[in-house]
Amino acid sequence: MKRRMLCLVLASAMTLLTGCALAQPVRESAGADRWVGYYMIYEPRDAVGSGAGSHRPQGIVWGEWDETTGTITFPDMTGSALLMFGREDERITVPSVTEMSPGPGESWVSSSEQGDSFSVSGAVWWGPPLDAPADWDKQEDGGGWLPCLVYRTPAGGFYLDADTPSYSFTSGGSVFHQSDYTYRDDDGTLRTDTLSMTVAMEYTPRLTALRVVEFDGDNRPLRTTDLPLSEKLPAVTVGPDTAWVAVEEESAEGVQRTSYSLAEEEPVVHQVILLDEDGRGWGVDLTIGR
């Protein structure tokens, strides 16, 4: 399955990674490591606190960074990362890693004489599991999110701290937010860089059908294209007489329609949220054009 992310106080300063390749990494120097983001893990309600959850981490877990793909993984864990590294050889990127849907706010960078400010956001999705009964209720039966804080060592290693006070159940808080401050010496001038990060938890129903309906300039339906509910959606190419389209997402809660004009030559991209068997969601892009 493709991986796809209460106000938390920043955990006390972490430590420096040392040791040989065959040894367990050790954190030694307090204050050396930097918080760089979130790794969000979702568990169904009946797995939280029961010991049944196979993806529940404990304590410190070291991650593996793939420079080629620009992704981070943690052993035996499935989650969604949203990471901001800040300065990389004087280059600034926002964000550095994202496996989430676009968040409630825009990502941006601003600079001043006092320092740089970085802001990133993302959204993680949840809904009914595949075997949900007919009386499944999102307020009572929704699962929980474990917001693992990710840190980076001066040597370039990554780890997460899973000793989080508690889960946030989806029927409760809907946003995690945290800020951190880094001080740097810029040719004798002390500057302060600020990193702010927000992750929203969004509900979505489980889709049972997905289709694109084409209409002409007089709003008459021309054709309908049914699409598979899969990780890679085929692009839809409309006919020459199509003026606009409606994307119809059908679920047990009804049909949600989103309309797009095709007056411009550029294709439109619609994000479809799909759910795995546990109810954890991820975004898939549907491209529609001529």
C-alpha cells in the first residue's frame, strides 16, 4: 500500500548520533538534534491500547533516508511523513518531504534581518474500515492518530520519538501544531529561524464508485467514464465537444460532485481520497484534459 500526515510542546533537546555501522546509534550531546517534522501513524479504534496494533512504535526508532527517492522509512511501520529540513547547502525547500495531501494552509518561506520563517502543512485522512458494519459511526468508532515527532542529528541521521502522551482520536482534536526555533551565527549576527508545522486530520467516506461525466456548452451530458478505485488512476481524455466535466465520487453517504470547466487547454487535476482496509486514507491524482 502506498504510504501517504492539540498543541504539542516541543520535546526537550535531543542528542547526537554516534557509533559504528554495526552498533545501535547512540544520542550523546544534548541540544544537538533538531526537530524536523511529523510521522503520523493511524490505528483503528479497537487496536488502540489493546496490543493488537502491529504498527505501534515505542521509544526511539531510527529511520532510513533514501536520497534518490527523497523518502524516509521506519522499520515495520506504516505512516505519513511531513518533514522540513530548512537550510540545505544554503538552499531552502518547503517542505523537504511530504507524503500527505495539501494541508489547511499554504507552505511558505519569509526572510528578515532577524532570521527566516518556515511554515508547512499537510492533511492525513481516515474513514470506515473495509469490514465496517452498517451502524459504524465516525464519532464513536473512528481510530486514533499517533503524531510521532521526527528529529535529525548533526551527522544526518533521522529518528522519531514515539513516547507521545496519548493518541488523538478522530472524534476529538482535528489538528496537530508545533513550532520550533533555531539560532545561528550569521557573520557575527545572531539570527533566529522559525519552523511551524500543522497537520490536519480529515474524515472521508469509503468510495464505492468513481466516474467522470462530460457535458457540452448547453449542459447536456455527452459521455460517462467509470474509473477503478486504484492507486494509479488512468487519465481521462475528453471529447472535442466537452465544455465541462463533473467528477462523481459515490459512497454509502451519497454522491459528491465536483465540477471543472475545460475552457482552458491545460488539464485539471482532481484529488481522490482512497482508504485501505483499516480506514487510513491517501490521495490519488485524477487528471482530466483534452
